[in-house]
Amino acid sequence: MNYVGLDVHKEYCQAAILDEKGKLLEEKRIPTNEAGLKHLARSIDKGSSLTMEASSSFYVPYEFFSGRGYEVKVAHPLKVKAIADARIKTDKIDAKTLAHLLRADLIPETYMPEKPIRQLREMISHRDGMVNMRTQEKNRVQSMLTRRGLKHGFSDVFGKGGTAWLKSLELDAMGRLEMDQHLGTIAHLDKMVDAIEEEIFAYEKVFPETQMLQSIPGVGRLIAITLMAGIVDINRFADEKKLASYAGLTPSVHQSGNVDRHGKITKQGNKMVRAAIMRAVQKAIVKETKIRRFFLRIEKRHGTNKAKVATGRKILCWIYFMLKRGETFAA
């Protein structure tokens, strides 16, 4: 059996291969593709253990070695750094460090959901990208109107009536071409967002808990399924504080002697869950519920931004107990 540390990059992987006694058998650099990974597989024993840090590139080797008779562990990059902080960092050193930590069973693993859930997360990210592109196009249209001093009375100028008005505007040839192209792009992105949302909503069958979460003011279908895509199983969190920490909504702590200083939120967690819960906060605080009352109480003492973060953390705590107990939100 071998212990393999992989320092994964977009174009290549640096591998360090140890034997059971910790002796370095081989170091090699391979392309991050199927041919390179097959070459690595031929160099190690079947049933070997591999590890790599979670990154934007680790999915290729992870998918290749998972389910092929190898043990694959994905390391949490920040926790690995805390264990093995090195002044000198190279690909070879990182790969060897990972291999030695793996052999010593000191890899701080990050949670890896099953492939269907990873695909759901990818779809949610893709949908967010499409929405951001659409927002950029809408901003360009608004900028066109501002430059030409054109005003309107629509609550949503991109609704049915507003779009008809935009199409009817008397503009110069270049302005008309620019406007039509922006509107065409927006319409195309609308269809793309609708199509991806249809695929995302199919996962409500996988997560029936989404119905329960929608009893919370501000939480609709998309936010509910996004939250469950991140949480997956509430039982993997020891308590509500762990869930809030997972979302990066706990304050940072700087400790010196007997003094604890609490700073801004860590933001070291699941960005998808954090973004979804903050969208829910934005919607919930405009309605007269206990969420709004909690927000206003904190806002009075600490300001709007801190109140929003505290409200998001509070909603996550409620979600924890709702999922644990199988209860709907108590308004």
C-alpha cells in the first residue's frame, strides 16, 4: 500500500508517493488529465490512499480515483495549513507534506457529498452565473436610459410593459441596435435561467425538507433547495453553532491571554449557503414577523450590516432545530 500526496493545479499535479514505512518512493509531475492520472495509477499499489486539498482543480483526480479501489481523502486547505505551516512552499514540499499527513492519519478532511449533490451544487453555481450576466445586461440598459435622459414610471422596466416601452423608444441607429441586442440577450438569459431552475427544482424530491424550510419568511423554493444542497444532512453538524460556522457567519476571535476580541465574520465556509441565507434575510426583514423584530432590535444597537449578519445566523440556528425536530417555522 502507498500513501500519495497530490498538489493539484489546473494543468498539472505534483505527486509524492510514500511506502508504508514513510519512505519516499517517487516524486512525479503529471498532467491533470486522464492520461496523466492513468500513468500515476500504474505507479502505485491498488488500494493505496491518496489525498489532495480542496480547490477549483481537484475534481479531476478525485473523480478519477474515487470508486476505482483507492481511498481518496480531500483535505481542508485552511486546516492543513494550520497543521503544517511552512515558510518555504513548493509543489514538491506540499505534495510530500500531504503524503506524510495522510500516512499519519492527520488529514483534516472536508465533507464530500455524493455525485448527484455535487452536480446540484454545480447547477446552482451555473444559475447564479447566468443571473449575474443578466443583471449586467440590465444595468447596461439602465445606463443607456440615464445617458439619454429617458425616464419611466415602471416598477420593473424589464417586465412585460417596460420591455414593450424599451422596444418602442425612438433612438438613433446605433442606440436602437445596442438596445435591441441588450434586450435580446436578456430574453435569452431568461430562458436559460428558467431551464436550469427546472433542473434544480427536480431535486425537491431528493430533499423533502425544502417544504419545511419554505415556512420561514424570506425562504422560497430556490433558497430552500440551495440551503439543503449545502447542508445535505443536518446530523453531520454537532450543534447550531457548527452550522453557523459552516456558513462562515460566526465572528472571528483573536485571543491573547485572558482577552478575547471578536471581529468580523470569518467568511470561511460554504459561500453558497451564506449567500442563500443572506438573500433570505433581505426578503424577510421587510415583513412583520419575529425575524424583522429581531433584526430591528439588533440594528438599533449595532447598525444595519451587523444586524443582517446576526439575523442570518439566527435563521440558521432556527433551521438547525427545525431539521433536527422535523418542525415548521414558528412564526
